[in-house]
Amino acid sequence: MYHLIMTAWLCLPLAPINPIQQDTVSAMNLHFTAGISSPTGILSTGPVFSTKWEMLAIHPVILRGSFDYQFGKFKNNALRILDDIDEIKGEMHQFTLATDALYYRGTDHLTGYLGLGAILAFGNLNFTHETMALMRKNYDISKVSFNPQLGYRITLGLRYQRIYSLEITISEIEPDYTITYNTGIFSYSELTRRTDFSGFRISLGYLWTLKELW
């Protein structure tokens, strides 16, 4: 997958690196994107919304900080220990803080960029009342939560006329989830398992210029 993305990016008909006087990006941007994510080990396909702040560090490198929100349905096979519950229903709200470095090249008409960054992901899982009642009745489970986890991601993007964007992002992250059991009055036990949030997303975006280069 990585080799295919790199090859596709290098084959794009983009111009060589421009002089700073003819730079293809602004000094500072606010970048909003919306898209769809692939299924992960615990989530179904769902929408993704992002807010990104970008700064031109030095030609041709952009530094970017972002906050992402992803929504999806909880997958039934994620909690394999609950074999006697036929259907586990719930929703997952996943949040991601990220910092990326982007290398870009192109023209005012079309610019391509490739990015690498670190991410911190955490999530909020909400089961339906019926599922939660079955968990308490059959397993004495009072809570299922996810621990924040660091990971990384690769971004491949295109910008048209400096204000429209298309991005493909691949992320690799495997956080732990914790199941809390009631074991008596004022006592409980916890079981920690690893799951997979890794996947890719495709998104469209729009950029607002906060500061021009000159």
C-alpha cells in the first residue's frame, strides 16, 4: 500500500520545487476537511471531520496541527469474550490530536504533498441500554473504556487553486480497551485487551488563508 501511494504521488505531473518568491502555499492557513473512513478493527465505516492549522516552516515544508472527530458503529466481534450476547449495539466517538510535517511541490494551479505525523487517539464508547443491561446481567460488566494511545499516520494530498484539497490518510494505532467488572460491594476488577484503530480515510477540504507569504 505504501509503495503504491508513493509511486502514484511521484508520477503526478507536478512542476519542480518553486523558488520562494513563487511559493504555492500561504504562510498560515486554516484547513477544514470532511470525509469518510474505512472500517477498523472496532468501528464501522463512518464520517470524519477535521480542523487543521498550518504554518509554512521553511520552503518546502509545512507544519500542521489538527483535531479530528470520527463517528462509527461499534463492531459486534470486537468483544470476543461476550460470546453469549448475540448482538452488541453501540456507537463510538473517536478523537485524534495530531502533528504533521508536509513536504510539497507544484504550482498555484495544482500542488501535491506528502506528510508524516504523530497522532494521539482516544475514544468514547456508548452502548445501548439493552446491551449494557445484558453485560451487567451476564458478566457483571459496569464499563468499557479506551485508553489514549500514540501512533503515526501518512498523508497523501493534492491542492487545487490553493484552496481546495483532496487527502488520503493512512494511520497505524493499536490502543488498549479496559473492561471493568463489579466483583462485590465497593470492589471491582479490570481486564485490558488490545484492539486496532488502524485504517485509512479519504477527505475533501477547503483552506482559508490567515497570512500571505508576502
